[in-house]
Amino acid sequence: MTLAKFIAEADFANQTEISRTCLLAFYYLKKDGIAEFTASDYAKWIEGHNFGKPNTHRLTERLRKNRNTVKGSKPGAFRLQHKYLLALEAKFPQLSEKSQEVIDHGTILPPILYEKTRGYIESLAKQINASYEYNIFDGCAVLMRRLEEVLLTMSYEHLGITAAIKDAATGTYYMLERIVNDAIRNPTLNLSRNSQKSVEGFRELGNYSAHKITYTCKREYKRRSTSTAHSSTSFCTNQDCGNDQRASANANGASSKFSVGQNRARSPGNYGKCGNLGNLESASYTF
């Protein structure tokens, strides 16, 4: 659980300063193992969350008199009283459990590109960001390859051309290499020239990280592989990708309003029900 979510769940807006202090002490005890805290710690923790800056001297005196705290091992330091701590553990059990939430900062894929699309798209995008931010570059490359495969497959499905990438006998999709080869040539998909270069580059890099025994991905490898691509590719990322777009495709043949290769400018608030994840080079230019 992030601090912002904890502040909302604990209803900080309706808590007294001393209660907020104890609640934050509990949060950091559970998240970071910080057993003792001071008024100055609270001032640092609460900064940037739209609450007033505390008078640390006055707060220290209040903490000393509060029944939910006990004296710490150092002057001015406190610990949470045992019964109060047990009560908070019962009230916020999620802080005692190992969270499955992926915490990221949007370094590779800005949230505006994938939020409110599909759950698995959001999950992949957040994992891509987090792996890059923690220098897990092989993991990031493999996840980017997976995202490329998902988005290409969804684009074929949206345009009604999955027969080009499916085995007719088994009904299963071909391997990504064959899908990419078709995507580069497919006139209905209509990828731009730079996007045609990018899709193979990301497939290859992901394959190296997944299968090449002596290979280790680094920032400069990724930067080198994407330095020539600058176009934008739109992919359908929502189950309700508009009927109006399908109608346009029917009316205009292969030149669909939702043509994957078009470089159509969109304002940040104009993504509608379709997520424009850019092309995969644009999404990861910071490698």
C-alpha cells in the first residue's frame, strides 16, 4: 500500500495531528521497520500531503503525554504502545501482509497511456516501468517483448485480420517472429516505416534477454536498438474499442479510422476508450 492510499484509508483529513503522527509511525513501522520516531520524522513524512507543518517542540510534548506512545531509546524518540499497535494491526491488516501491488513512477510508459485500458495492459506497463526503475533491464526487455506481442495481436483482432497470424488447423497464434514478419508487410495494419523497424528490434532484444545464455541487457543496448525509430503506432487496448471505428473501417476499406500505422496527434485527454501506447520505441526511449 502506498502512503497516499494509507492516508486516504485512515481518513487523515478528520484525524488530529497526534493521531496522524501515530498512524504514520505505524505505517513506517510496517513498511520500513522503523520502530522509533520523533516529531521531526512526522514533519518529514507528512510534507507534500497537504497538511500543515507541525510545531515539532509542541508535538513532542503531546507525544510524551499521549497514552498511545511510550518513551524511546533516545531523547525525543517514541514507540507505539503495545495495545494501540495491536489495534492498528487489526484495523489495517493489509500493512502486515506482503503486497502484490507494483509501485512504479511512469519512467518508461507514462500512466496516461495505459490507465483505464485493460487490466493486463496496465499490469504489464507498471511492471515494465518498475523493472527499468530498479535496473532490471533483462526483465524489462522481456516484458516489453510481451507487451508488443499482446498489442499486435489485439490490433489484428480489432481489424478482423487474425487469419494472417493464426494456424488454420489448430486455431492458435503463430510465434511472435512470424507475427512481426506479417505486421511489417500487412497493408491493413499499415505500419509506418519506422514502426516496421521498431517491432523487430524489440522482439529481438526480448529474445536475447530471455534465451541468450551469456547476454545481459544494459541501457545502452536498448538505446542503440531504438535510435532510428520515431513514429507513433496506435493499438486497441480496451474491450470496447469503439464501434464507430469499425464502421469507419467498413466504409473505407483498409484505410480504417483506427489504422495502426497512422500518426494521429492526440491531446492527453483525447484517448477515449482506446489507449495509444505510442510505438514501442517511443514508449522506452529512456533505455
